[in-house]
Amino acid sequence: MNRNTMTAGTPWRHILRFAMPVLAGSLLQQLYNTVDAIVVGRFAGEAALSAVGTTGSFAFLFLAVALGFSAGNGVVVAQHYGAGNEKEVRANASTGILFLMLLGVAAALAGIVLARPAYTYLVNVPDSFLEQTLVYFRIYAFGLIFQFGYNIFSAILRAVGDSAATLYFLLIASVLNIVLDLAFVAGLHWGVAGAAIATDIAQAASFVAAYLYMTRKYPVFHFQLREYTWSGARVRRTVRVGFPIALQLIIVSLGLTLIQRAVNGFGQQMTASFTVGQRIEMYLNLPCNAFQTTLATYAGQNIGAGKMDRVKTGVRQTLLISLTMTICISGLVWVFSGGIINLFGLSSQAAEYCTAHIRTVAFVNIILSMYVPLFGVFQGANHSGFPTIVATCALSMRVLVTYLFRYSAFFGYTIIWWNGLFGFGMGCTVAWIYYLSGRWQRNALIA
């Protein structure tokens, strides 16, 4: 088994070297999501852009399951890898792949069946673009199995220290998605259906690329069909670590769905504006999310090697880097907000909403960079339940203030983007109290 651990050497160098491909991969993913929105907005109209955008929060519910359980399996693999136990690395990877693929099939079926009641009653999509929303999401749901497969392959590769590989897979998906978007939406005028088909094909390509890379570069993960083994004990271990991560993301999804419902209540122009604003907001969150992923592997490997002091050093250095990068990106977004918004073909009223939105979150989302990376430490130390608590507190606060103040004289509709100040402020406070208490160090190793 090739050794590529982060248990020796200067922490920040290892962390930055690992995080940069993750960050670049996430950037590519956001770029093709952005291009998707630009193409749909310019060539299919504002109603189509609203339809694609309003699917995001409920769609993330399924992705939350994929991300959570694949991350849980990745933590288990990382700890055994840090301890040098090749047999358990292979066995847990095999079971994790089977488990995630089965979940992917179930998610695809559930998405197709639940689409209409979810978007009609839960998200409260206006009739003006409800049918377009359903067309997009049902086609998109077919591709969930590829997303689940891609995420488990990526999690296993990150667990053995190979974060650069995900960059290659996402590059393939990004370029393919952009080309197909232009062909299907701009060229063939297939509207939202074309955008969904392009996404599914791109996801399938990244799934195949990830599988081929993993099995060919790492002999330990080269399984014959009969060598894939199902172990109830290993599934339970993955679930024990991954369920709190998935639950955290599910709570985020449900909270964002309720916020999306409030957004839809202000009409199509606000929904289109919010779609664009969310796309841009994701760029602000790239550093803290990349460092959360990095610290989960870093903490897992170092805890497996018994180096707890090294974990704490890495945390201090990572948070400084995360904060610095986020401030720089926020400054760029603030300065170039007008030019960025013009790319999406929004109406003048929607563009006005969007400008206020992204300039506000460019300030508010700096708070995330000061605590979200800590979630990776908690996950790597088998305290992945605590980020769920933090996410619940933050999202509950955001939803609460949104519904309390959306028609108030002071905030009005602007609470849609100011709610993060309340939610993220609470999340930051709770996360730091727990980290400084040291309770995350208890029972850090998987038995």
C-alpha cells in the first residue's frame, strides 16, 4: 500500500497541499454550476432560471446523504490507513462502495416519486414555473446514482491522501457539462430538460473516471466483482461516523428549503435573483468547505497515529489560511458584483435584489471561515455528531429570523440574505466553545 500520510512534516504545508486540489475541484464544480445558470438564464429565460434554481435546496437533501455516508466511510478508511492496517482499508472501502451504490439507486427512485409533492407543498413553487421545475428535477434524479458512486470513490481517495485526483474528475465533468449545456440549451433549445441531461451525462463521466483511476492506481482498491464484500459491522461503523455528517447536511437542506419557500413567496424575480445569489455565495464558502474536508482526513490520520498535539497545530494554521482566503474572495465579489450579475440576464428588479444579496453575504460569510473547518476536526475525531448540533442551531436561527422579519418594516425581504448574520454568529459561538472545551478529544479512536 502506497503511503501518503499527513502524520509527519510541517502541518500547514501538508494541509495546504491537500486542500488546494479540493479547493480547485470545488471551484470547477461551482464554475460549471454558474455556467449552467448563465446559459439557462440567457437562452431559456428567467422562468427557466427560477425553475433550475428552486430545485437546489431539495436536491441537496439527496446529496447530503451521499456526502455524509461517503465522508463517514472515508474517515474510517483514513484512520485504518493512518494505523497502517491495509486489510481493513480494503475491506471498509469494498463495503462502503456497495453501501453507497445501493443508496444511490434508492435516492434516484425516491427523487422521481417525491418530486411533485415536494415542490408543490414543501417548497411552494409558483405555478408559473412549477412544471419546468418538475421536468428538470426528475431528469436530474436519474443521475443521483452516479453522484453517490463518485462521492464514495472520492472519499476513499482522500482518505489515503490523494486529493488531487478529484480535481481531474471534476475537470472532466465541468468541461463536458459546459459543452453539453451550450449544445442542448443554447443550440437545440431543450430548455431545462437539456440542462438536466447535460448534468447527468457529466456526472456519469466523472463517476467512470473516478472508478478507473482508483482501481488502476491503487492495487489495494482493485476489486474483482466477487471480491466486493458486504459486512454488517463495517456498514454500522460507516453509519455511526457518517450518519451525523449526513444529518447535519440534511438539516442544512431542510433549512434552506424553508428559506427557499420564503423566497418563492416574493415572486419569480426574487427567486431568479436568489438563484444567482446562491451561485455566487458558494464561491465565498469554497475555502472553509475545502479545509473542513482536509481537516477530517488530517485529523483522522493523525489521531490514528496517536498525534493529538499535531492536530491542534494544524487547526490553528488552517483557520488563519481559511480566513485570509475568504476575505480576499469577499473583496473581489464586492468590487465586481455588478459585472458578475449582468452575465445572468436578470431583469432590472431581479438584478437590484441580487446586488444587495451578494454584497451582504460577502461580509456575513466571513464568519463561516472562522468555524466551519473545525467540523472536519470533530468528524476526524469521531465526534461528527457535534457539527450536526451546530448546523441545527445555525439553520434554526436563520429560518426563525427569516419568517419573523420577512414582512417587518426594518428588514423586510432583505432578511433573506441578512439571516446568515444571526445563524452563522450562533454557529461560530457554539463550535468554538466545544473545541476549546477539549471534549472532542475523548474516545477519538474507532475501537
